[in-house]
Amino acid sequence: MEKMIEELLKEFRQGSKRAAARIISLIENEAPEGKEILRVLYKESGRSYIVGITGPAGAGKSTLTDALVKLMRHRGYRVGVVAVDPTSPFTGGALLGDRVRMSDLTLDPGVFIRSMASRGHLGGLSWAARDALVVLDAFGCDYILVETVGAGQSQVDVVKVADTVVLVTVPGLGDDIQAAKAGIMEIGDIFVVNKADRGDADQVVRYLQSILEQQTKTEGWLPPVIKTVAWRGEGVEELLDAVERHRSFLVNSGHLDPLRKMRLKEEIIERVERLIFARLKKEVRMDGVLEEVYSRQLDPLSAAEALVGEIIPQAGSAGRK
Amino acid sequence: MMRKIRVLIAKPGLDGHDRGAKVIARALRDAGMEVIYTGIRQTPEQIVAAAVQEDVDVVGLSLLSGAHLHLFPKVVKLLREQVGDKVLVIGGGIIPEEDIPILKEQGVAAIFGPGTPTSVIIDFIKEKVGEKSQGTSA
Amino acid sequence: MLKEEALQAIRAAKDAWETQKVQKAIAKHPERHEQFMTGSGYPVERLYTPVDIADLDYLRDLGFPGEYPFTRGVQPTMYRGRFWTMRQYAGFGTAEESNQRYKFLLSQGQTGLSVAFDLPTQIGYDSDHPMAEGEVGKVGVAIDSLADMEVLFNEIPLDKVSTSMTINAPAAILLCMYMAVAEKQGVPFNKLRGTIQNDILKEYAARGTYIFPPEPSMRLITDIFAFCSKELPEWNTISISGYHIREAGATAAQEIAFTLADAIAYVEAALKAGLQVDEFAPRLSFFFNAHNDFFEEIAKFRAARRLWAKIMKERFGAKDPRSMMLRFHTQTAGCTLTAQQPMNNIVRVAIQALAAVLGGTQSLHTNSYDEALALPCEEAVRIALRTQQIIAYESGVAETIDPLGGSYYVEALTNRLEKEAQDYIAKIDAMGGAVKAIEQGYIQREIQDSAYRYQKEVESGRRTVVGVNKFQMEEEPPKNLLKVDPAVGEAQKKKLKELKAQRDNRQVARCLEELRRVASSTENIIPAIYEAVKAYATLGEICDVLRDVFGEYRPLDIV
């Protein structure tokens, strides 16, 4: 195992896409090597700027991502893309079709695209997808774009990883009001009305602006609303400018470091919960306790405290050891 | 360990008949695999670059134009150069019987012609990928 | 329409028959399925009676051949006057080889030509383009310039044949090449008869040989409409195709609906470009699939005819009856051919062809039995053509018009398919038309869902495919398959090189510059293409200019 890790890391540091891809798979498959490598790579990461791109199906996110990456390349950046699609809850399989619209980028040496399934994260961002960002960060990407299909959870999840969140919509979907209701509006730093050559784009823009004036995510930043026609590249320059403006705003206003720290804090807490939960499931025998609770000898809260106490002794007040 | 079989379904060449490719993509998804679809008109270079970045176990090629003798072996060759022989390459479409041995000799593991039940393809992939991952797992 | 009392009596008698006779019979021998269905998955009743077509009004819904709403046919005498055009799609390798095949087909009694182009030609690449590698001459003939076109029609008098060309994105260029050959033969443009497929919307939705985005593609199409209405009055300027939509997996109703929705988009584009409906609509033609379910297919053709007539008259206010006539070419369904026991395909094709004829087609291509294996060999093509000749001359089905008109089942199916197609069209209208529906992936998704459902039905055994999931056997691999000489690619490259050395390159450059100017303007583009073609600018050079001005289409691929 050690040797394999060393070799992979060596290749990775020489810029091998094959090695980067392999490492992401190891992480995705929850292989022990993946964990080891991640420990190393985390220390080498922290230089990428992460942009989340989210919105409803059919909004043209992949086409927009394609156009944005091309422009970023034009400006000399190395770019990583993580495109997340939902895993089918029935079959466990997934159809990942985002590459179709990015096929011009496939051969670009400065671009790495990875399609990932949500794998049990109910359409949200899997841990593997988050870790893949660390890998691409250490791989030397200046920008990493995370594309998620906007269905509730995953849209919100993107906030947990992205420095700038771009929310994409199109005229005629009729769900802009829905979005406002669902609180989705609050997560966006930049709003894009794509396919703006269609009918009532201006109306959608005005509508979004009127809402944004009432509620903003970060103080001092009024999210711009940008019209694009992604397949023609229209408005994409403006979008990238807005991303860079938001980035300098975060840096100059001193928001970026606290934002990232807060995200890391949340990540650590989430990981703690996950570890504890995994140990609870693995180490604790539930059956006896369940019987006691069922026969009213013990109440559920005391039972829970007792179970946690088994793996973290000082935490439970009614520890049985 | 959440091991999933990852498959790239690609259409090399210029033909746009993607019914078969898409039916297979859906069937493999429904069999629990993660399927990456490239779209039509992909060059062998693009297909292999995608296979590398996606770290797939299988590359499935579909072609109905008759250019298979030219394009399939090219994909295999580029894959071998870039990732060794760990990726299983299979093909489908309008492929004359007499071309199948030639393609196999050049490294295409199997050709599934018109009328092949998707279950046959699914079973083939599961068996072969199972063998490969046992052989190479660290 | 029957009187209500008569219908009541039939209903009562049918109920009695069901409860007494049928139930007894089923008790002894259960039926083969709980629920029977058509090829498109629509339920089929045990028996159809006048009750099922109680609302049918003969004069309103069926009428007479050659009269609105054309349900029974577009010509007053149909095949009693002249059989349908027997038109076999052919072309492969070099122009020389294809020219030989055309002469063979004409000598065998074929009455029209149908040109298959190779994929590089269809996508606007010359044979020496890197993307063309391995594809030159494979699924059709390679045409790089007027020089190839001259060879393709060598010794074929263009005033005597009608020629159909399966060409879409670069249709204007190939049409101009055809015109240039005619000019050299001394044939005036108004004598030219034939069809260009020119149907870009179904390329986005189902077939995949697109080049430019929808907007400039629609402009190319309406420019052709405008040009031909003046210069080539006998030419079918478009063949709006359901064939490939069906091949991609659509049901019969979807085939009608998506084809007519595309047609509506073309009519609207032409009206928007300032044309009058009766100027161009008489030259619109259609292209449908003849699939396996015999009666459903016959009903499909009849329903499509009636629906189109209504759309043209009611929605677009056409006055000329020819604008309301849905004239169509049919090809038997390639996707039903099996690689297993290929000779069985001859029988499939015969049944499908019979459905096309009973459905009143204007021309027909019958597939060759070996097409699931390779390009058809000469023997297979001959049998396919003979199949049509047997239907025409021996079966007797062509002696009267629409012989299945009035069949309770066929009329009920016709009504149902028309209704279902209308519903789809209404849905597409609500999305803003076919272009929008394609851009949103709606049509593609509908087609793919149907394709996947069909595949699952075959695999579960709910649908039988003889020789594939039932009645299989061990068999020898077939012999005598046609092989395209791999040297074709090299030969074409060499020809291109020679051409570029011999032609007047300054003239070519001038023509391409002028083309660029016209493409960026709103002028009709056809004359500029014609001049470029005559200067022997290549297909790839012309398309490159257009790609530069128009941009390229990026697929929205929904899996």
C-alpha cells in the first residue's frame, strides 16, 4: 500500500491526470489509500478559488460552465471541473451527461473534468466530491468549478464548498417565485439569467433584482444579475468579471478568511457527527437497550446518553461502565 | 467500500445514431453502474482523455457508420499507452461478423451486435470488471 | 354515422357476445395476453365495431381521394394512374462506384434515384479533414466538390429522372452542385425534379448530422424555399422526416406529432421571412417510416394526411389545395431488421412495404435484408426492389384506392393516432414550438423514453422478435457482404489535391469572400453558394465560411 501511494503521489506531482483521476476514485470508493493520500494532499491545497454553479435542470449549466472554462483558460488559469449528478435511489446507478457539452475541453492540458454521482447523498454533494476539490486544489488548479443540479439539497450544499456561488436560471421556467420561496435566493452571490435571447429575460432580471435588494447573503455585496446566452458565449466575460469582482470583494473586505474558517468548522463538526454515528452503528449493541426502552424500564433519552457514553465515556452522564 | 463500476459510453466517428448508445447507457445505470456519456462525434483522442479523467473501468464504443476497423483499435491503442490494459473496451453497432476477430485481436474485449439483450452486456461487464479489480487491487 | 338506436343494438349484441361466447371460449382457452397492444404500445381491443367509429362523418373525416382532408389519398386516381415511385437509397465509396450502382438500378426498373452521402459530406467536411478519417465513402458517396457531382451523374439525364438527396445541414450546397451539373447538361432548372431532405430540426432531435445552430439553419432553409419557388418550381424543397425520429425509438403517434411540429416550425419561419403560404407549401414533402405493426402504420399515414390538411387550412389559411396535401416518401424500418437469420428481413420488409402502399405513399424505399450487418450487396438490393414490384404488379392492392378505408379497426386507429398527435402538438405549441421543444430537450427525451421502454419489452419477452428472443438458432456468419474499399479515402484526398492545383484559386477566394458577405447579410444566400460551387470551391471550404459566420451547434444531450 505504501509503495502504491508513493508512486501515485509522485505521478500526481508531475502533473499526471491519470494519477489525479485514480486518487479521486480511491477516495470515492472509500479505500484506505484514499484517506492516506488525502491527508498528504490537504497540506498542499488551499490555493484554488472555488466557484459553485447551480440551478434547475435545463438552465444550461454545463454549457455555461463550458463557456466559462474556455474564458478562464484564455485568461491563463488552470481549471478543474467537478460535475455532480444524482445517483438513482432505486438502482444506485447514475447517468452523468455533463461532458457532452464540454467535449471541446477534454483535450485541453490545463483542464481536468470529473463527473461524480451523489452516491447516497440524496442529490447533494457527497464527501467524495468535496474531497475531490482538495485533490484538484493540490493538483494546481487556479479555479475549480463545482456544477450541481439544483434540486433542493444540492443547491444548498454547494455553499459548503464554494467561495462564490453562481445561481443560474432561464426565462420561462416559471419557478423563479418558487426559488424565492424556498430560500434558494439567499445562497447566490451572482445570478445568471441564461438563454437570455428568449422572450422575457429582462422581466426575470428585474424580478430577481427586486428580491435581491431586500435580502443579501453578505453585507456590502449586492449580487449582480447577469444575462447570458451561454452557447454563443454572450455575457460570459461579464460573468467571469463578476466572479473576480466578488473574489476581490471577499479578500478586500476581509470576508474570505472568516468565511472559509466557518466552512471548515462546519465541515469538522459534520465529520465528527459522522464518525460518532459510524462508531455507534458499528460498536454498540442496540438490541438489549431497545428491549429495556420498549418495556418502559428505560426512557429513550437516557438510553441515547448511555449509548454515546459507551464510546465517549466522559460525555454520557448515565454511563454504565 | 463503495465500489461502483464506472463506464464511459462513447460515440466515435461521425454518425449520429445514438439510440443504441443511449439505451445501453440507461440499462447500465439501471444495473447500478455510473455511466458517463460523451455525446456524438468524438475523436479517439477525446474519448481516451475522458476515460482517463473519469478513471472508468469500461469504455463502450458504439458506431454504425462502418469506420469501426479504423476507430476502435485506435481507442484501444491510446488507452494502452495512457493507462495500460486495466480498462475493458467493448463495442457495438453495425459490425460485420468477419470484422469481429480482427477487432478482438486488437484488444476489443467483445462486440455486441444488434439484438443483444442489455442483460448480456451487463453480465459481461460485471464478470470482467470483477476479474480485473481482483487482479489489480492493492 | 349510424343512428343512435342502431348503435344501441350493436352495443347490446356485443355485450351479449362478450358475456356468452367470449367468456366461455376464454374459460376453455385463455387469450395469449391479458392486454394486447400495438407496436407503439397502445391497447388493442378484441373486436372493433361501428360503435368504435360512431362519430366518424364520412364526408368530413374521409372524403374523396385528391380532396380535402385527403385522408384517403392525395391523388384522385392514386396507383390506378401510376404506381408509387420505387426509389432505393443508394450510394457508397467514390462517385464512380455510385454512378455504376445508379445505372444498374435504373436498368432494373427503378424509377427514381436516391443519393446517400457519406458522413463527412453530410457534416460539411472534405475528405481530407481529420474528422473524416475512416468515414470517407462509408455510408454513402463522398462528394467534395462539383467535380465529384459531375461524375456521380455522368450519363444520367437530369431532365429524365427525379433525384432525392439525403442531405440536410449542407443541403443548399448539394442542391447548387446538382443545378450546376444540370446547367452543364443543358437542362433548364425548371425541368429539375427531385427532393433535398433539408430537414435540420430532426437532425437536432434524432439523427445528429447538424452543423449550424437553429437560427441560421432555418434561414438557409427559408432561402431555399424562396429561391426554388422562383427557379426550381418542380423541386421538393424539403422532406420533413419522421423516419429518423421513429428509428430513434419514437412511437407512431410521436412520429406524426414531432414531424408535423417540425413542419409547422418551417412554415412559420417561411412566413416570417416574408413568403406567402401558397408560394412554398405545395413543395413541402414528407418522409415516414413503415414499421412492423401493419394496421397501426396504415392508420398513421392516413391520420398524418388528415391532420396536416387541417393544420394548413385552419391554422395557416392555405388556399391552394396542394398546400394541404401531405405527400410523402416511405422507407421500411431499418431498426426492425435483425442481424440474426437475416433472410427473415425480406418478409419483414414485404409486410412493412405493403403497409406503406396501403397507406398511400408517393414513393418507397424497401430495405435490403443484410442492412443490419453492412451496406447492402447488389443481390439484396435487387430483392428489395423486386418486393415492391411484386406488391405493385401481383398483389392487387394497388387496383383500388385506400382499400382499408371504412375498416372499423383502421378508422378507429386513425382517429386515435390523430388525437394523440394533436395533443403532443398542443404541448409543443405551448412550449413555443418545435425549435424551443428541441432546445429544451423535450422531444429527445420523449423519444428516448419510448426507445428504452421498447427495449425493455423485448428483453422481458413481452414483445417477440423472431430469431432474436424466440425461434433462435445457430447459424453460419453471412457471406458476400459489401465492403467499401478502404482506399476510397486516399483516392478522394488525391482528387482534392489535384482539384486545388487545377482550379482558379483566385476565383475561389473571391467567391468565398462574397459568400461571407452575403451570409452576414439578410440577402438570399443561394446565388452566392451557386457561384462558389461553380468555381469548384469545395464543400468543406464553403461550410467553413458558414461555420465562421453562423457558429456551430452544441447538442443538448439528454440521456
